[in-house]
Amino acid sequence: MDWISKRAAPDRRCVLTGAAAALAAPAVLRAQTGSEQVMVETASGRLRGQRGGGVDVFKGVPYGDTVSGAGRFRPARPAPAWAGVRDALSLGTPSLQHSNTVYGLNEPAPGEDCLVLNIWAPADRAERRPVMFYSHGGGFTTGSGGSVTQDGANLAREYGVVVVSTNHRLGLLGYLYLEELGGAAYAGSGNQGLSDIVLGLKWTRRNIAAFGGDPDNIMIFGESGGGAKTSCLYAMPSAAPMFSKAAVQSGPAVRVGTPETAARTTRMVLDELGIAPGEWRRLLDVPGPAILDVQAALSKRTAGGAPGGWRGIADFRPGAYGPILQPDLLPTHPFDPAAPAAARDKPLIVGWNDSEAAFFALESKDFAVFSLDEAGLRARLARDLGAHADEVIAAYRSDRPTATPTDIYLAAQSARAMGEGSLLIAERKAAQGAAPVYYYNLAYRSNRKPPGVDRELGAMHAIDIPLVFDNAASTDTLAGSRSDRNGVASTMSAFWTSFAYTGRPAAPGCPAWNPYDRERRSTMVIDVECSPVDDRHAAERLLWERIDPAV
């Protein structure tokens, strides 16, 4: 039975056939409250989860040991085994951050010991299912695997996949570089957030068969900061054996930072705390709230993005923190000068949304951007692009004759922040000539509006999260309240889950999504009606290649 026929099952659930997996079905318990619970045996011990609507859910499952106290900034060790039955009925602790940047229901307060994962699996264990391993967004400083819009229950129920999400160290706790000061004990300290995810992948590969997942068919994917983390994982030799395919959504990490720049950031942190380099061990005792204060202070210093204007996640100046080059973990830039050899044989989806920048204007309360006139457009682009502002305006106006000044500004900024890097990844993966790469633009327009502004936010950053997870039914998500949003969510979730099954994205009723190549540059435009377009916005692509070659 192929994937499309699975998706077309009458009750919208995947009806899977084939030989039964060589695993016993989990024991189902009846709690006193009448709710149904389920137990699974893992290599670490027995877990008690919740069963409902054909899906088994296990939350807050530990995959790593403590990373606080003496473990702060150091490589995480696997979680110790436990005796008896461990409850996995509620979300675990998110990484240290302010509590208003996590969005899970009944989620604990953020803290340091955050190495937990969540699993959504079909209750039917008839055969081993593809595994979709998600890294959450929020840059490298915020977010968690428990966000409501990235709940994996619908994907598990409707498509028969197993979904896993992790919490992992963020901000200074995940990316402060101490190897120069602390030596071998702090090896990898500039990338501990990434090494945590690798540890989560190892736990998943070792244990996921107990949940009905196929350890030899794991897809890694993520959005925004999660897309950047996925870009890095895609290039990491230690991660490559643990996944078979990947999707990078609005988070192209073409390059990462360097130890030299990271060391300067470390000096800035020490200065901010009044700690001399020779007394760096005092960092182990700095309270969590003070860590967040330092992060905020450094963010103010680097406000406005990289030189030349806002560039999304591609900010590598001292004071910014995120993944860095390190010989043992991330020996090369993810996609520079070429696609990574470590993932040569692994198919890839990469793409971005038409109006990414609208989200960031909303987040920063830059409401003036939504009512720009010609003078305002010219002034903003001149600030970022200097003498090239006029030709950018001319090129975009020629390509989009009905566009308003706001339309042009948001489109140009979205291309610079997410589009150029995403396209470059597609180009370099295609040039590798091995596994296929599939390139997309999300064009579906949300009807949500900024406060006090009579303009829709459109295809803004993060709108793809509820669509990919098929969680757009609520009118409270970024996908808005248009009646056609659920159809788009069905299409986009079908693309992603079919890719998890087969390595090729497909959706019922949609045209074939062809791999990207450097002759046709086929782009799947995802909207109410999907359409493959060759070299979409070619004039804009050529313009950016000429005037803005650095990504």
C-alpha cells in the first residue's frame, strides 16, 4: 500500500497493513479517573503515558542527565535508568528563558535541567512507522518542544507517523564558548545546545521501536531556529547516522560562527558580570535570572541585526550566540562552500514564506512598516542597502506591479533574511548531485492583523508551524481564521509526512513536486491551490546574487 492510499483512508487515519512488528503491544491501564493510560518499556525503564483518540502520548521523558551546577556548560550525559514505572503524563521543563516565551499547556517554569522529549505515536503498533524528529523554533534563546501548535497528535493519528520533540539548552547555557578558558572538560561548550539534540536523537534511535517507530527511518525537521538547528544537524558527522532525511523551514543556516568570535562573546559576558577571565569558574554559580539579564544586555548591544540590516538568524557578531565551528562536532559550515558530505545521501526539503518579515515587524512592534509610503520605503531600504535601494525597488515593482511600498519592503526583507539562504541551500544540495532537494515557497496568506492596523499579515514567519502539524483548526493560531486554512494544513502536512515515508513529498490532489535543479529551479508554491513554478521571481534572484552575495 503506497502512502497516498494510506492518506485516503475513509476515517482520515492511516490504515497500515503488513507484517506485525516484532514488539509486543504496550500494556493498557485503566486509571481511577477513567482515563486510559499506556505503558512502554524503554532501555532506561518503564514509562506511563496517556492514550486517547488512537494516539499514545508520552511527555517529559528524560533523555539527558542534569546540566545544572557542575554540569553547566558541559556535555550532557545520558539520563540514568530508573526503577519501577515513571510517569510521562505532563510536559517537562523548558530551557532557561522568560516564562512568556514558551507556549505549552500546563508547562512547568523554565529551568536549567531541561533535557526531556515528547512522543506522539499511533496506538496501533501494526508495523514500524516513520519517525519525525522536531527541533523547536525561537532562535537559539527561546521556545520549547511543548508548544500547542507543534503538538504531534494529529500527525500521528492521521498519517501513522511517530513524532518526537525535544527541549535542549538555549542561550548562554547552550552556546557560551568556554573551551578556551576551561580546556578539555568544556569541549563543545560553544555547541552544547546542538549536542543535546544529538543526545536526544541517540535516545530516539535506541528506544523508538518500543513506540512503534522505525529507528532506520528518522526525519529531522524544524522551523526558524529549529530550521537552523536542523541545518547544523544535517552537516554533523555524529548526527548523520541517526537520520535519513531532513526539512529546513524558514531557518537556513548556511554558515555558523567561529570560536574566535565566540571567545569575544565570552569576554563580553564576563565583563557584564564583573568576572575576570581567570575567575571564569564563577560562571557556574551565577543564578539563572542573572544569566537571562546578561543575555538581554548583549541583545541590546547587537540590536538591529547584522551589518547591512536585519538578516534573520545569520548574525555572527560578538554578542550573538549560536552554533560555531568545532572540529569534533561541526567541522564545516553547514552549506558553505558546498552541501555537507556527511548528508550526501539524505533527501532534503528547504523553503521559506513569502512575507517572513511581517512577523518580525509585529514582534518588535514596528507597526509603521505596515503603512509605508514611497519615501518611507526608500529610506528603509537605503539604510540597509545603500546605493542599491533604487534598483531593488525597481526590480520588485517590475515583478510585482500592484505591490504597495509595504509589500515591496516586506518581500525584500523576507528574501534577504530567509529566502537567499534557503535558495542557496537548494542550489548547493542540487549541485552535489546525490540525494534530491525539494524547494518551496509558502504563499498562503493569514488574515490576522497587527493591533490597530488594517492590513493582513499574510504569509508571515511561523505560519507554517500549525500547517505542517495540521493544527490550524483553532482560529487562534498564526494561520488565521480563513475557512480554507484547514485544507492548506492538510496539504502541507501531507507533503511533510509523505516525505517522511518515502523521501519524496506528495499530497492528494496536488501536482507533482519535482526535485530542484539548477536548470529549471522548480519551486512548489504552497497555497490553497499548489503550483510548481520554474525559477519563481527570477529577476529578484538575479538581483540579489549580484548585489548581496553574502548570506
